[in-house]
Amino acid sequence: MTQKISSDRIRIEFGRKLRLGFVGGGRDSVIGGTHLAASRVDGFYELTAGVFSVDHAVSRATADAEFVASDRVYSDFNDMARVESERDDGIDVVTIAAPPNLHFPIAKSFLECGIDVICEKPMTRSLSEAEELDRLVLANDRLFCLTHCYTGYPMVRHAREMIRNGELGTIRIAEGELAAGDPGVSFEPEDPDDRHWRFRRDTMGEGAILGEVSSHAHHLLTYVVGDDASEVSAELNTFVERREVFDNSYVMLRFENGARGRVWGSYVAAGNDHGLWFRIFGDKGNLTWVQEDPEVLWFKPIGKAAIRIAKGYGQLSGAADRASRLRPGHPEGYILAFGNLYSDFACAVAARKLGKPYHHFLDLLPNTLDGLRTMAHIEAAVESNSRNGEWVHVAPIRKAQRRDAEE
């Protein structure tokens, strides 16, 4: 058996930080600062280059604030991919934090230039793009991480292990929600030019909420349960005046293993801050996790008192323990959970460059298969809604053949 290399050993042997580039994620970005902070959690990356915004002034200001050299600030992502791939000190990894309609062309450009990719969700604008992106990752022999960031929480990873170990028994019901309702999403501006890209039909179509909001809840269920829906029945609504896209979604799920579930995604759950949680029911008991209280996972065995499982204790699964940094009673939160994805990916990239085993660092990271599943789910839900909620089969995933073990 090949001996696995530790993250500490990788850091020592690699001898430098990974050079990171950004496309999007500038100072005018909602998510850019989160990506930047997450990349710095464990000290694996140094921001080196970028096209930080379509507004060059914003891109330049972002670069100045982050001490990025002026000759590494680009106006076009294709130029950035080409030039960086030709430099002796070019970037090792690129983060894509642009709107979803740009994810595919940006990822394609960097993959074809031999650069590994970290990409915001949803992975692409359509299932056909997702299939092509999956093929490109394999064809160019690159690594790819999709930032479904909530999978980085220790207690989410522990829930996944509990289910795999049979502690809930046969899974019967899986429910998830991401229902936000702050003023920034519950109302549209008077001027259409002020509308955020997530509420523009040309970004991802009328069903964009299924990628921007519901995809997190849907992905958490498939990640934790280890199964996906084979059929969906959906109702999509638009409540807000002047809005071009749906802003509320109810999707019923029929899982491949016989379980049933539902996902609620909303921008109009007025008063909710974030509203992400899941509940999983087996024939032996259930698990509940709420993202706004993320240090705790509740396990309720059938006929017994509820058990509060907290982050940071030695009896947790190895997956949860490796994702924890602080001792019990000291909250870690969103940035460190997000940082787990960046750090796991950094270890995989560096180990691979060193010719060391690296697949074990990718085991818990969302990848192109997760992106494919999301896009198939979205297309089926949109079709179901157009057919008044009829049950629609989710397209089987035509993923590229990939290695499951070290060569």
C-alpha cells in the first residue's frame, strides 16, 4: 500500500507557497473577500495575479490593496492564462469567482494552459457545458475543486461518516433548505441597470435560483447521504415585482436508493439571515445540522435521548478531526470551513507536483461530478416546473472516465 503523505510534510518538501490567480473576486465582489481569506487560512497560497473585475479601475485597486505586481494584473482572462502558463514563476492554481455564465470559458482557458482550477458554484450554465468541462479536466490531466464550501465544516463531514458507517441505518428521508430573506435579495431596485447579475435572466436562465441558492442545500444532501435523486418534481415561483427570474423553489426528490426528500430554496424568506440546514432520517434515527450553529450536530437515535455532537473532540471521525483546528469551545466558523477546501486542494496540487500520493486529499472535495449532478438536477427541475410539477427523470451523468486510486 502506498504511504500517504501528511500536509505538514508536503509544506516542508514543496518549499514555497502555491502561486494563486483570481478571475473575478475583486473589491466589488460579494464572494471575493471570502475566497481570499479562505486561501490564507493555512498559509498555502500567495495571491500573485488576476483579472479581478471587468472594471479595470476596480481590478487595479484590488491588486494594489493585495500587493499584486502591476505586470500580473490582466484585462483578459485568456491573456492571463497564456502568459502565466509561459512564465517560470506562473500561477499554479486559478480561482474563478466570476458570474456562472463565464465559468466554462474561463475554466477551459486555464485548463488548456495546464493550470489547476478552483471554481465557484454552480459549475457552469448548463449540463452540456458541465459535461464538456468534466472532459477537459481529464483531457488536460488537471485538478479541479468546486467550492460547495459548506462541505468544509467538520460536523458536515462527520455526518457523512456516520451515515457511511450505518449509524442511521437505511436512509428514508432527506430534507434541506437554503432560504434567505435579507433586504438585498427580497426586493428589486427601481433601475434595472442596478440589478445584481444573479437576478438577470441572461446569467443562468429563469431558474438561476436552483444554481445560486438551492444548489448548496441539494449538494449537502447528496454529499452527506452519498446518493442522488433520480426523479424530481418542482414548483418555481417569482414573488418580487420586476424580477426576471424565479425567487422561490420547492423541489421534491426521489433518491436512487428509494429514499424521499425535498429542497427549499428562497430569496424571499423575509427575516432569515441565511437559512441553511439539513435533516436526514434513517430507520435507526436522524441527524440535524444548522449552518448558523455549525459547531454542533444533533443525533437523535430512535427511542433514545438526543445526542449533541460537538466539534473538536477526539472521538469524532478522522474526516471531522482533520477539518478542525481549535480546541473545544472555540468556534471556527465559515471562513475556516471554506479554508478546508483550499487547504485540501493545495495539499493535492503540491503533492502531485512532488510526485507523491495525492488522491486522499481530494476524497472530501466537491469536483466536476458534483457540478454535473447539480446541473442535471437544475435542468430536470426547470422542466418539471414547466410541466406543472410532473415528476421528471434526472439525466444520467455522462461523466468522463477517471482514476479512483493512485497509479
